[in-house]
Amino acid sequence: MLIRPFLTALLLLATPVAANAQQLPQAVENPTTTADAAEFDTSYRPSPSISARMQREFLSRIRWSAGVEVRDNLAEAFAERSPSEIWQELVAPDGLTTNNVADALTAYWVLNWVAANGAYAVEVDSRPIQRQLRLAFANDPSFLRLSDQQRQEMAEGYILNFLVEHAALNTALAQKDLETLYALAMAAASRFRSQMNVNLFTLVPGPDGFVGRSNSD
């Protein structure tokens, strides 16, 4: 996934919004490798009211973390196109789609890995990571108990934070702001370490998804 151009309004953002702690699926490290599990359905039936609520809460957090002007610019952008529509345009070339938890987490994980490792020009194949996450979700008892509403809240949480972090990274790259790029890298690494117990510095994408780096990497 290459970093692609984004809306001018969103480029006003300087730092990502703190996300609620969300764990990677419990089985992501040692999933049961079965063909059926790899095709496990992580989609959900979306509710417009849930999307509207999450957008309101997101804009409220933006108001207090980044200011009224940024909040208003985002609200204007979202009035023209929903966050999911904006996200879909960005990730469609990677074969990802809306209303799917594994797809939302795939995009979020790739973006944070790129930010943490400074791999801005690396073309990451999202498909193995998508399969890896489907497999893990299929073996995660806590995920299997989630309702459509809970799946939507999880996925759209990843989507909203993806948009903020993507915009911040694009801004820093366009301005060649090395200090901010370093800060974003450390924030991504810290976020995944504390919220998901994952060390982004030790991972590398490959045909089996994200795996530990070998000594030769």
C-alpha cells in the first residue's frame, strides 16, 4: 500500500487521534491453518445510525485534540463524502472494501507498519495480511461472539483513525518534515505495542502476512 494523496481538509491534521484500545485477534500469532478459516467472513450489516454516532464522537475528540478549525474542516469534508467512502477510495487498489473488520484492520496495520518503519515507497501486498487476519478472527472466540453492531464499531474505529493517521503522514511527507515523520513513527510503534501487543519494528510483510524479521532482513 503506497501512501496516496488525500483531501486538503484532512491534511490540516498534524497528529493522530488517540484510539480506544483495540486488540488484534487473539489467534493472530498461531492461527489454525485451514482453508475454511482463511475464507472466514468478517463482514457485517452496517447501520447508518451507528456510523453517525461514531462520526459525532470522532469529531468531538478532534475538537478537543486538534481544535475547532480542524473539526469544522473535517465535518465539511464528511458532509460531502462519508469517512467510509473516503477510506474506500484510498484502499480500493489494495483489494479492500467497506463493512468488513479484517479489511479495515488490514489497512490500519499496513499504514502503521509503513509509518513506523519509514517504508513510504514500499508496495505492500495487502492480500496475505487480509488472509492472515481472517484466519486469526476465525480462531478468536471473543470475535466470534461479536454482534453486527460491535463489528461495525470496531471496523469504523479503525477506518476513522486510519484517515487521521494517513492525513498526518501525507502532510509530513509533503513538507519533508523529518521531525514529524519521526514522531509519527514512534507514535505508531507505541500505539501497536500498548494497544495490540505488537512490535512493528520486528515485522515484515510477506506471502504469509506479517511475520518476524529474519536476521538477513
